[in-house]
Amino acid sequence: MRICKQYTITFAAVCALVVGWMTASLTAYGGPRVIEILADKDSHYKIAGQNKPQLALKAGEQILLRIDARKSRTWSRDGSVHGFTMMRVKDHARVPSWDFELRPGMNEFPVTAPAEPGEYEVMCTVICSGDHEGMRMKVVVAP
């Protein structure tokens, strides 16, 4: 019985290493760029190493958004705790395929950066707290 547990733990560790290696390899060899974002309980988007979160994308770039959503003060829309919608700044048009409802925990979305260079803004579309209106993030798309 004890031997089986040791092999199970070892097998799980090997699987985790292989998955991590494959993910790193895909990114290094033309896979999507992974961007990790925290949709925090204080109704703010956060990116590690940035005081004021901002995304810098290349037009048409393939991206995997990995968003960790943490419950704020309220819980809305079918269990979603935050929203994540990108809009073009110049005319407030929503960017197709960049409109997500975030459930608690890790959420992943494969997306393509807008083809049109310019300034965009991500905003929360689920009323998550009294600070909901301030849950925004600047996005700059370069040619």
C-alpha cells in the first residue's frame, strides 16, 4: 500500500513537470503568449510587477488570458464574480471575442489581439462592489 502511494506521488510530479515543459515549449515555439491577470476581491485588475495594470499587445497576436477571479462584496449573474470586456477607446465599441464573465478561481480564454492598433480599455461588466466602476485596465495595441 505504501509503495503505491509513493508511485502515485511520483507519477503526479512527473506529469506536472511534463505539462509545465509542454506549456513552456508551446509558448517558445509559436504558441500563444500567456498573460496572467488577477481580478481581485477589491474590485481591481492586477498584473504582477505593475502598479497600474496595463496590457501591451501586438495587432493580431495570439494570447492565452489566464485570469484568477476572486469574489468581491457581491455575487452577480449566474455565479460570475467579475466581468472582463475590452472596448475601443475612440468609439467605445466592444471588441468581438473579448467579453467574458469570470467565475471564482482560474479562468482561461484563448484570444487574438485586435487587428487595429490603438488604445483600448478593459472594464468589469458584472457589478461586483461599490468600487465596480473603477475596475478598468488600459490596453495598448501596437502595429
